[in-house]
Amino acid sequence: MKYLLLLIPFLSFAQQTKSVDFTSLSADLVINPSEKKLVGKLTYQFNVISNIDTIRIDAKTMDFESVMINNQEVKFKNSGKELQLFEGYKIGKNVLTFVYTVAPKQTLYFTGKGDDLQVWTQGQGKYTSYWLPSFDDVNEKLIFSIGITVDKRYTALANGEFQSKEGRFNDMEYYWTYQMKKPMSSYLVMLAIGKFAKKNAVSKSGIPLEWYYCPVDETKFEPTYRYSKEIFDYLEKEIGVKYPWKIYRQIPVRDFLYAGMENTTSTLFAQDFVIDSISYNDRNYANVNAHELAHHWFGDLVTATSGTHHWLQEGFATYYALLAEKQLFGDDYFNYQLYRNALQLRNASKTDTIPVLNEKASSLSFYQKGAWALHIIRESIGEKKFRKAVKKYLNTFQFQNVSTDDFLNEIKKVSDFDTDNFKKTWLEEGSFSMATCTELLKKNAFMQVLYEVQSYKSKDFKDKQEYFTQLMTASNYYPVKVEMLYQLKNVAFEEKQSLLELALKTNDIKVRQAVANTLVKVPASFKLQYESLLNDLSYETKEIAFTHLWESFPEDRASYLAIAKTWEGNNDKALRILYLTFAQASPEINETEKLSLYKELQNYTAPTFESSIRLNAFESLFAINPNDEVALQNLVNATTHFKWQVVKYARDKIRELIKKEYYLNFYKALLPKLSEEEHFQLERLLPK
């Protein structure tokens, strides 16, 4: 019976979409950052097609007033999960207006204060209804118009084309308005508020492109958005369907929950992808950039009817992002990424047996296996037929919802490809065919060499030394050389020294990084060459090399600290935190300076910093002083963070600590000093 009860809301809404068609929403929103609240006035246009006793709008923990249909105030029910309407509407066109107030528990997030304030949304799935009365069912598509009133210091962004910015309250606030022209699902509605700068461009097809960034990140703009226009122009051409919306903008926000989100016309992405030219070599935005843009066709234009067909969104976005990167970085890069994905899928398939066509499938299945499934089709029927089928699929089902068979039917129309067998093998079975993938990958010359090198893994060094030496000086793509270096990891240094020297001379960042990784204990005879890694244009390489040199040459630690003193690293401040940590063990630094550096490290655990910085600081500080009371209290604060990764770390760490009486007593004594939310979270973790 309980399972039947769980189905009732879904069945009710499925029935509603047959009887009622919501066509548009106009929203006037006022944001109150100090109270983390939102007040909105909404106007819905809807058509009643056939008699229905209750109309439902998803709305989590909201208050409503002035609910009117066709200009007449009506009675309503607020279940805490839905706004339920049961009078005042008629067959045909209707207008619903109401005012609501909400302090969202999730989906609308507030970070920072004052000039550092940011407010942004993440409604992936069915969570927009936590801040905007809307529809969790992706099959209900509307045209959205959004107005936002905020303090004049901030830029306010929403889906669609910018319409106007008007002063309010003696110009202390501005009212920003945006308008969509085509319908979309509610999970794609977005807001972003903060102090942003932007730069503009125009695609080959005439679409305005807007790239946002925080003013302090001006010097990071080019590396962050590198290839953005090229990616846009390529995807339009490759997909064969013009970008379906009127504008495209990208906005980075702090502590974003994921890498990026394809809100229609306005992608949000994590601030961690705002990078300088050195960070670009470690972790750049290109793949996420292409992935979220591809979603504007696959997910935003055509949307899967349910989670069962989620691969039609994530598999397509993953595959087209790889195709875009192939255009930028070449065939070898493309095949190597497919190979890495295949290895992940092969390993996961040993325990993960849920097939792609299951709403409970893993992200790896939806994304990487979905992408591989598309690659199988494309390679089987040819690029020309594949493009033709995709173009017809998008044009036929634009602004609608689709199932897997809708796409496979288009494949049937252009080829004799066995879609039934494909569907069974790739989408309905939990197994993964590594052999099929390997066969395709071996069409690439670089992959042939990589597989050949891997076949030498069990051979003695003397039996592969000459071959490896030849390859290290050849122009092979870097993974071949990295594979060789890892095979040599446990070979005596004297035997492999000449190969390591050749590896360093390649001047390839990834190959040199593999030298840093595989040579943990650095011999004195190789010291100068290894020290050159400290100057590589890779923050990851610098960190690895510094750590290994510190351990290998204690007598030179002061000089290594002097080199690292000005390092900052990526947005997570990993290199700065590395310096602050190791400085505490240096006798050359006086106690006054050590205390100053310690306080800086301690400060990075505070809630004023981004989560990536805080997590790095916690790890380093607890390694130095596991009893640091400031960090221990900030750890409690971290349990209240909206980002699940931070909460998990903090909870797990506290659970580990309170196994010891000292920490248990510390946290018990701390309870009365905490905020209400911190008190609640900590009390849940303490033994009863």
C-alpha cells in the first residue's frame, strides 16, 4: 500500500497535464539577502482543456496570499508541498495571480555578504519548487518572464533576453527584467545575483554571447573562457541545428554544488573553473563549457520524459563535449578520453549492474556509458547519417519531451543499424563491452602504441629499455610516455636515470609531472634536474615536487620554503596552504612569523572562505595541531554548509574525533556557545 501512496502525486500530475496546460509564468521577485528570503508575485496563464477537480502547483514550505483566478479571489489549500486550487477556473483560458513568501531550505543559495554577496539557484531535477512555485514534472513546459528587485550594487541575471533595468526606492535598488520566447521545463529556471563584470562576443550565426566574471578575476578571464566562441560555433555546425535560444551567457558562482548547470540561456558554473594560465594546464573549463552548452540542445530543447531516459541528456552532452574537444585538441586527445571513460566503466561494471535505461542508474552510466553508446552508433552508421538523424530528432521534437525510442527511430530512418540489439546491449543490460570499445579505439594510431606499451608491463626493464628509449624521444602523444614512467616506478633509479632525463627534456607538462609523481625519493645525483619541476607551469607539479624534495633533502628545506613563499596555487589555495603548513616545521622561521602564518592557516577554516579552501585548511591544520579550538569550532560550522561534500567531511571528522574523550568533552562544552543551527547539527552527532 505504501508504494501505491507514493505514486499518487505523480499520477495526479500526469492526469493534470492532460486536463490543464500552463503556458506562461511572469514572476516579480524581491530578494532579501539578510534574511535569506524571497517575496514574489506570480502571474500564470493556463488553459483548462477538460474538467478537473484540483489544479496543483509544486511549492515547498511557502506562504501564500492574494490568490486570484480571473481577477476573483479564490480559496486554496497549502499542503506544504503544493498550492492546490479547486475553484474559480473555467474551460479555456485562465489567469492565476498570487503573492508568496519563502525562506528556501535548498535550491536558492546565499553566499558572502556586502560586496561579496552572491545569490544563485541550482534546480536540477525537481527542486525549483523550493524557491519558485512551479512544476517538478519536466513534461510541463512554460514560457518564463522574470523580474528581480535587488540592491543597486549587484547585477541580477535570469533566463532569457535582458529587457530593462529600472531604479526603485530612490535608485537604492534596481528592477531587472528578462524574457524567454520559447517554453522550457521548470528545473531550468535560474537566478544569479552578485557583483559581476562581463565581456561580449557574437557567434558566427549572430547569437549574442555574454561571459561573466568577478571584477577581481579580470586577469583570469582569457584562460577561463578560452575557446568559448570556438566551442559555440563548432557545436552549432556539428549538431546541424541553430542554437535554439536568443542569447547565451555563462556565470561563475562560488561554492556551486557541481561543475556546471545548463539553465536555459544562462549556464552557471563553479568558481573553481575561473583559472589563470597556469591553472589551465591542470584543470580547465573547456569540457564543462562544451558539456553545458550541448545541453541547450540535449535537455533544454528536447527534454527526457523521465529519469529513465536521462541518458538522452547527459550522454549526448558528454559525447558532444568530447567532439568539441576533438576539434580543439585533436583525435589523440579524443580517443584517450574515450579510453579513460571505458576503463572507468569496465571497473564499475563489476559492481554496478544497473543499466542506463533505469532512473536509478549511476552518473557514470548516464554520462560516460551514454556517450560511448552514441559513439558506437556514430562509428557504425557513419558521421553523415548520424548528423542527419540527430538533426531530424531535434527538429521533430523541439520544445517537447522525448523517450529513447524517439531517438532510435530516427536512427532507423537513415540506416539499417540494429537498434533493437543496440538498445538491449548498451542500454538495457548492466554489463559493459570493453572488447567492443578496444576494437574501435585501435583504429587510432596513438592508441595502438599505447596498447603496445601496456603489453610490456610484465616484462623486465632490460627487455623494454631500448623500445622505451625510442618512444621517449618520439612525438607520441603524452599518455604513452606517462605509461612508460609508471611502469618504471619500482625500477632502480640507476637503471632508469637516462629515461627520466629524456622525459624531463620532452618539456611536456604531463610527462614531467609523471616524473615528479613516480620518483618519490630523489637521489642526490638527480637533485638539480628534479628541482626544475618547481618551475613548471603546473600547480599540481609544483606541489608534488616540493613535497618530495622536502622529504629527500632536509638540509635544503629553507631554500624550498623561500621558493614557495609567494605561491598561491589554484582557487583552493593549495600551494599557499602547503607553504603555511611546512613553515611550521622550519627552524629558520622565527616564532613571531610562525604564529602569523599559523593564524592565516587557521583563518582559512572560517566560513568566510570557499569550501575548497576550508577543506584544504582543515586537513593541514589538523595535521599540525589536532586540538586547535578555532578549527574544531569551525568544523561544526561546516556541518551547516549547503554543499553536501563539506557537510560530509565535517560530520565524518567530528564522528572520528569524538571517539576520544577529550574531543567529546570539548564539543559538549561548546554546545551552549553555538548558533541554533550549529547546535542542532552538533547535537545530532554527539552520543545520547
